[in-house]
Amino acid sequence: MPRDTLARSRTPRRTGRRRRRRTASARPTLSLCMIVKNEEKHLANCLESVRAVVDEIIIVDTGSTDQTVAVASAFTDKIFVH
């Protein structure tokens, strides 16, 4: 057996995904994305309950006819009206 082939056959194979090394300052982030429509009555309470644990809030409004977008704007500027 040629020397190069022997050396390669002894090298352990890596399987699966590579793991990313995290630096001391890096931490996982958590985003909340909600699809809403006419949730004016419940949205503020819902967003207030998760505000401390999420890093960002994203709201997708699907055509509300009430003040849902106005309520959401008190919590985030990432509001998409569809």
C-alpha cells in the first residue's frame, strides 16, 4: 500500500456538521415572530410577557382593522403589514 494511502486511511473522518466555536461574548439569540390580525385586546399583554426574554420582536400583520399595528409599534419597529 502506498504511503499516502496508508496515512489517509488512519485519519479519522469527521461526520456531521462542524460546531461553531463561541467566544466568551457570543450568546444565542431568541427572536419572536408573530402573525397577527385584529389582536388589539390581547397583543400588549402577550408582548409584555415575553419582552424580557426575547432579543427581538417581529410582527406580521395580515390586515387588521383595529389598532393592532399601533399596539405593536409600542414594542417594536419591526412591523410588516401584509
